[in-house]
Amino acid sequence: MQALQQLEAKLNTLGIPVRRDVPLALHTSFHIGGPITLMVEPTDENQLVQSLRAVKSSGVFSLVLGRGSNVLFPDEGIEGVAVRTTAVREITKDDNLVSASCGATLAEIAREAQKSALTGLEFAHGIPGTLGGALYMNAGAYGGEMSQIVRTVRLYDAKRNEVIMLTGEQMEFSYRHSCLQAHPEWTVLGATMALTPDDGEAIEARMQDYMQRRREKQPLEYPSAGSTFKRPEGAFAGQLIEQSGLKGCRIGGAMVSPKHAGFIINAGGATALDVRRLIEHVRMVVLRDHGIELDPEVQILTAHLAR
């Protein structure tokens, strides 16, 4: 606790906004999670790098948090610090290149691209996560994904205490994967995406089509972390779960969506334990019925792992 107090004092000296005992449930799309000791909220990239440098030198448990759209935090909360990136959200354009900071949402970037009559980001319209999280997991939908458009990524390397640059190829993208998952010392600062000129009205029409599909097929009216499971090879997770009769299956406040079985939703008052138990139940039943082991797409953090 002394290290956290010293870190808080240092951040205050640097003029970086920091709050104590912030409920993580307020900053995740699942609306689940206890308090974290410190939440640091840098307002620009310089403050973000200063925050990451200070957190690294403190030695306390830390995590980087965007909009929390693909994460499940523990009910007990976390003794540590979250560096929240959502205020670091600059978006710029140079010909067919769009550059954005890590805290910009995919939806915001897609909208800016459409205004500039640039195609390639329509799939991201309606995805609530930030650019940082999208790069971490190679987010995608409707046949598009980040790997198709990323030209370069800027990262802060906490081990080397410097900013580095990777090309799209060096990011080692694959399905819901990037090299960032093997390098916790790296934090996304921003990226440049190469898009293609197209008719702005046609781009808008595609974006609206994708958004309408989401409204019709996904349980957007409930808190969730999006698709709960990765797509298994040669199959679809939601289809397997539905075939096992699990639509509407409920443990506590967590429920397999009756609208789309690939989503576990917070149907009201769900705890992280409810969600974890339901995930394991679904995995067990699908393995029994289909011989396929589902791999969670949502990032699950427990109090044990945070220590």
C-alpha cells in the first residue's frame, strides 16, 4: 500500500489526474467489477507515457484500460492501478492514411474515415472498444479486421523505457491475436491505418447495414463483453451453444442471450463469479455434446491473478 501512496503522490506532482477506489463496474461494458485502488486518467500521449513510466518504476500491479468492452474484472476489486486511455483520442488524416491515438474508439475512427470518403473501416462501426484494445486482439467483424488496414503501430516499451514502432507485419496478427499478447511490457500509443478512397455515401450505406445487423442479431440492450467465445475452427460458437440447448441458460444474473447464444449478458445484478461459472458450464456442455473446446474471447481477470 505504501508503494501505491508514493505512486499517487508522484502522479499528483506530475499533474496527471488520478482517483482512488474507483468501481471498475462503472468503466466496463459488462458493468461488473469491484474497486481498483488507483485509476490514472492521462489527458494526452505525453501524460500517458509519464503515467506508464511512473507505474513501472513503482512495481505495483497495473493494467491499461480503454473502454473495458472485452474484459471481466473480479467482484473483490483489485489492489493496484489502472491507467485509463479514453481521453487520449486524437484522430488525424493524411491522404489515405488515418492515424489515431490508443483511446479513440473504433466507431469514432470509422466515422472520421467515412467523412473523408475512405473505405476499409466499415466493419468497425458499432464496435465499442478503443484502438488499443482492437490492436491487442486484432478485432474484426463482417469479414474485416485490423490486420487488413494497419500500416504502423507506436508502442511504449516499459522495459526499455522508450517508444518503438512496429509495422503491420511485425504485429503478427492472426485470428483474435497479435504479438502484444506476448509482450505485457508494451502499451499501444497509436497507429496509422492505410485505407482506400471510395464514395462516401456507399461507405455510409455499408456502415448502416452493419449497424442494423448488429441491432437485429446481438443483445445490445444488455451489458456484455461482446462475443464471449472465439470462433472454433470449422464451426461457430453461438451455433454450437444453441444446438446444446443453452439459450437462456442462467446462473445468478449471468445469462446466455436468448437472442444470440454467442453472448453471455448481464441480465441484472450479475457478478463476475456468475459469469465465470456460466462460461465454464457452457464450455463443459459444448465439449460433451460436440467434442469442441470453446476458448473465451473475453479477457478474464481474477483477484488471484492480480496479486
